[in-house]
Amino acid sequence: MPKKKENKKFPTELRYDVISRDWVIIATGRAKRPHMFKKEKREKIKVSPKDCPFCNLETQEFPVLIIRKGRVVDLKNKIPKDWTLAIIPNKYPAVVPAEKIEVIEEGPYYHKMQAVGYHEVVVTRSHTRSFGRFSLEEIEEIIFAYQTRYNQLKKKKFVNHIFIFHNHGKEAGASIVHPHSQIITTPLLDKDLNRALINAKEFYKKHKKCVYCEMNKWERKTKSRIVYETKHFIALCPYASKTAFQVIISPKKHNPYFETITPPQRKDLAKMAFVVFRKIYKGLGDPSYNFYFHTAPSDGKEYPYYHWHWTIIPKFSTPAGFEMSAGMEISVIEPETAAQYLRKVKI
């Protein structure tokens, strides 16, 4: 009797991202076992606190916001000794405030304008402890600072989009070891967010539903890519993950605007972040990572079809020629495997 042919799994997959409409390669044929990511050697940046600009706030621009143990401090031209978080103007800003924007034409094809906006740094007190080692209270304080400053900046002139992002580790582009996030505002929308807004709007028009809510509903049903759930939030490795162990945190209840979360939701989000970053820190050996918030623009328009989210992207490789030329990312582990591994990491 002839033997049945074994159905071998194809070693790579192309997965479609319904939000960005990009294709991602999941190269399982090149995959490592999840625990092997933890053993990778990583170069650590070492700087003494006495030489750290953020440990010596008096050497920096005066803070625009100071927080002490979860409460905003009145600014009186003096930095309190017991500050726990400060937001300061970046000494070397990518954008600067201005009263007007002038567009200048250069020949028949080129034009330019001033890079108008605010560029600020969110500095936590500890010189060495990162998100994976922060306490629950410290993470809630950071989220409170993001939200507070976001609501202040959105009222300012030419602020149509507010970026909140964080680089951790040399491979993620962090040039200063002291943990810090950044906030940059621009009068323009970035390409990725604009494309996501267009695609979300088209989905909403066609199905009368939010695409993010629908995806979250499916993920909660299948459960294979969920990392952790709280009362108000879900964390998962997305179906078309752009990198190994990419995690997206999003609200279960539809909400386009991060800045509108309530205090109970903020506390719940802090719990979610505490768990996820601890799992990444312990399970993957404190890898470098970038994270950013994608929330609806602050341009005064309504975006009922959008759904804000927090994306965390660990860095295990450097984009090379294929990724740059094809505009297609390669991940070497299935998101289902990554999520299963992170779920099991004890914190």
C-alpha cells in the first residue's frame, strides 16, 4: 500500500496587513526558537550619571512640565529636588515654534517650508531603569505625562499631528542611555498614519464598522496571538507582524483619541504596559526596541472610524537592501509562536 505524502509546512509566508495594505514576509524557514532571542549579545551604552545631561536637568532647557509622584508641579523657575518626571524642550530640535508658515517655491517642481512645531523630551528620574524595570506607579506617571502634555500641545498653533515615541537601546537609535521618550508636533500628517486613516475610513464606509474593533474581536475569539488582556485593553502580536515579537496594545472599546482616556483607563493601561514590557524584558533579555503611539490627528477634524493604539517593535535585525527596496518587512518568527512564548513568561 503506497505511503501517504507528508504535508510539510511551507517555510515562508506572505501575510497581508489589512490596515496598511502592506505584505509582510514571515520567514519561518529562517526562524529561531523563541528563547534564542534572549541569548543574543547586545552592546550596552554606558554613561556615568555625573556625565548624563538628563541627570543634571539644570544644564538643559527649563522644563515645560514637571511631575512629582504623579502630580503636576507649578513651574516657578526652579526645579524641585524631588522631581520624578520632567518634560524639557529638546536642545537640538528637529522642529521649532513659529508664528507663521511660509511656503517657498524653488523652480517648477520643488517647494519647501519651515519645519514648525515642538520637540520635547520626556525624562524619567532613574538613570538606568527602563520600561521593563519600572514600577506600575512609574509607568502610570509616564502615561499621565504623555496625556497631559498632549492635551496642552494640541491647543497650540500649527499642531495637527503629535508624535509620542521612545527609543530603547543602541540598535533602536537611543544615543543617551538615560531612559527618555520624545514628543514632536508637526503641521503635517505622516505617510503611515495618513494611509491608515484612509484605509480605516474606506472599511468603515463599506462595513459600517471599525476595522480595528473587528480585528480585536477576531483575535479575542481565536486567542492565538493575544499576549495579555486587562479590563479595558488587549495586547497582541499582530497577524502581519513587521518584526519578531511586535506587540500592539489597543483599547477594547472603540476610541480614536488616546488623549481622552479616563483615569481608570489610564491606570488599566499602565497595568497592561507594566506586564507587556516586563515580559519583553525578561523573556527576550532586555532587547532594544522602539515604541510609538498612533492616535487620531489633533487638527480639529473628526475621525470616528479610527482606533488609537500603542505599537512596540523590538529590534533584532537591521533593515537591509530588500526591505528598503521592496518596502516589505521580514520577520523570522510567526506571531502565534511569539505570543505563545510571551504569554508564558513569568514576571
